Amino acid sequence: MKHQELLKGLIRLHILHHAAKEEFYGQWMIHELARHGYTLSPGTLYPMLHALERDGYLRSREERLGRTFRRIYRATALGREADKVAKVQVRELTGQGRKRRSTDRHKSGRYRRSQVENAQRRNGD
Ligand SMILES: [Zn+2]
């Protein structure tokens, strides 16, 4: 995939977005990401999932599937918090913050910080 290293951050956020809402397994996520235009091989996705789990954003369990197992992932509380903070930041980047007045959205750091703080406060679990 072109620009893969750069886009990996967005892909991780997309994974967290889904993990915060529901459980998923790797192959489902590969299809879901493809729907959004991200072409990932298992050899790229699984190390990302393992790193997110190692860093405390995801947890996983094994589920029996006939004779084999598959690993099911979901977000931890930390992962859900990061998902909320990241969404505020994505809105900041794209200029879709709901209360935005400024015409120069990349310069108004004070507003951005307060939005992030609000998101963190709201997610006090
Ligand atoms: Zn999606």
C-alpha cells in the first residue's frame, strides 16, 4: 500500500474505533479496512494488533472455531480513551470541530488543548 508507514497511524485509529464498539477478529478487520481503502496483508495487520495489545489499547482472547482457534480483540478502557482523544484530533485536522470559529484552524492551539482535555475528562473510567 502506498504511503503505508504514514497511514499506519490512521489505520491504528480505525482499529481502535471499531474495537471500542465491538469485538473483532483479524480477518474481519482486514476486510473492514479494505472497505475504507486500506489494503493490508495479515503480515502487516497482526503485528499492529499485537503492538496495540502490548501497549494496553487492546486485549484479546481465543475463540474456538471448529478444530482451530481465532483471536478476538476488543478495546481496553485505555483504548476507548485514546479513541475519543484521537477523534477530537482528527476533527481538528480536518476542520470539523463542532464549535470552531477560527479561520486558521492549525494555529489555535489553545482551543485544541481544551478540547482534548474535555475529551479526557469525559472519559474518566
Ligand atoms: Zn470502519
